[in-house]
Amino acid sequence: MPYEIELFLPPGLQTVYLGIIAFSGIMIGITFNFLSGTFSDRLNSRLGRRRPMIVIGSAIVVLSLIVFIFIRNGVLSVFLIYILIEIGSNIAYGSYQPLIRDVIPSSQRGASSGIGGFFTLVGSAFGFGLSGLLLGSGRIELAVILILITVAAGASITVLTIKKDDYISNSEIISRRILGTIRSVVRSGKFKWMATANFFITVGSSGLVFFEYYYFEYSLDLKNAAIYVAIAGVTILMISAVSTVGIGILADKVNKDLLLLVFPLISGFSILFISFIHVFYMFLLLGALIGIVYGNYFTITNSYMSFIVPHGSAGKYLSIFLVSTEVGAAFSPLIYGVVLYAFKSSGSLAYSRLFELSAVLYFIGFILILLKVVDRKSLERHKKID
């Protein structure tokens, strides 16, 4: 999207438009994510409960990408297609996420999240690498074709794999009333605070990737920024992927509360250090560290949340938790776009302000997890044992 927006807008407007478009698309997608997760909890069809929504959402994404190949003649068309992609992907993911509770034994959820995180990060690394190289050579149509093939293949494999496990008994059907959902979340203790902390951490992290292209081009003064985005994406994500499996397996055997605290804290300090450096190789080193802890934070979070959501309501609660992620992901580029626009006269220092704000948001998330989520007595006992 940064690449496409650059084709239609002058530099001074690119960041704020990117922020507005990302915010709008993600916020619209959030509604469909929640509806998909909640509806799939109570769906009792011949095809199962999760599979129909995964197929529908993936089909919307594939069709939107096909339209994008032929129609992208302005910012408005890019915006509309992005909204459709957000709607489709959120419909699919809202029904996909509860599968960790549906089909994975509690003793294996950490390992499962780690392995899932590994493939997610490896896939993202390939996506960054291939799309960056193809964008750098002007082959955006081929990049989009590869993405839609991957989405179609991934959805097909998923619905075939869960075929025998994707059914629901009448006793598991839950209410869809919004007020009831809100009341249950308010009474949920750790869940609501973890969702709030997750919101701040997501605001601090997800928006940065939107502006990485512009950071390399305008702050680090790198030519052909798409290639550097590809290099950074592949390097950071592959390193993160390798660590994710080990951490996921380790999470089944160690104190998850400790891991929930360590990862946001390390990320916050690493991003803060980036604000003081202006060379690509240092960005790559710190980015690799951030990638390791950021990827593992979400891996541990998925496992942790599966233990604190009520049985029979995994789709509803995990969809609500994903809403905290998606709302954070929506506000993040909007806030960062406005910050870059406000400090545009400061040159490269504008990006330093961006990283400083990101670090502060990470620290807020860390404080909330420390005070409201983790069992501090358990941490103290763990420390004494060590």
C-alpha cells in the first residue's frame, strides 16, 4: 500500500493518507472479525462451524486481489479494494483463531502456537522478500498473483485438515447478545486487562511496518526502498520464526506470566534505541531482536488466552481479544501518520519521535500486564526457586 500511495500522492501527504486508509480499512474489518468468530461458535451446518466462514472470507480476499490487478487507477480504488481485503481476511481469521481451543489439547497449546507462529513468520518473510523484489522491479501484478495463490492454498489446506473436528453439539451453542457479551467481558478479570494491554502493545508495534518503506527512503536516504524492505522483512521474520518454535514449546513447561512480561519490555527498549540510530545495519540488528520478542509475544499470548477464556465460548472471547489487536492495528498507522505529518518539517527526526512514541506504548502495555494480569505471587515463588 505505501508503494501504491506513493504513485498517486506527493511526499507531504503520503503518510497521513496511508494512516487514514489503514485505520478505516482495519476498523471496518474488525466488525466482520467479531461477527465471524461469534457466529461460528453457534453455527451448526453440514460443513461444520468454522470452515464455512474461512472459505467465504478467503474467497473475498482472492476476488479482491483479482480486481486489484485490473483496477488500481487512484487512491480511491486502492482504498476500496483494501477494505474488501480487510473484510475477507477478518471473516476468515475470526473463525480460524478459535481452532487452537477447538482441536488442540491444553498440554500442547504452547507448542502448537509456537509451530503456528513459525509458519506465520516464515510465510511473512517470504511475502516481504518476494513482494519487495517484485515491487523493486515493477512487477506488482506478479506479487499480487502469488499472494492470492497462497491465500487460496492456505484456506483449502485448512478446511480439509479440520474436517473431522469442525462440528458442534447443541450444548456448546452460546448467546450472540451484544450486551451479554460486554457484561461477560467486564466480569472476566484477567481477560479484559490482557485485552487492554494488548491494545497498547499493538498500537506501539503494528503501525511501524506501514511506514518502513518511507523511513528507508526519506530518513535513511536509501535508493529503491522496496528492496531494503524486503531484506529487512526476510531477515527479521526468519530470525523470529526460528525462535518462535522453541519459545512456544518452552511455554508449555515454564511460567507463562514471566514471558508475558519480558517480551514487551525488551521490545520497548529496542524500539527506543532505534530512535537514536540512522544506519540500516543497526536498524536490522535491533529489528531482528524486536522481531524475536514481538513474534513470541503473540505466540505466548495465543496460548495464554486459550487457558483463560470460558469453555464453549472460545470463538466469542478470542474474537473480542482479536478486536483489541485489530483496533490497535487500526489506530496505530493513523496515529503514526498524523505524527509524521505534524513533524514533517523536522526531516529524519520525525521518525525518531515515531519510535519514541512506540516505546512508550509498549511500556504502558508492560505495566498493565504486570499490575493486572500476571500472578505476581507466582513470579516471586518462581524467583525463589531459581
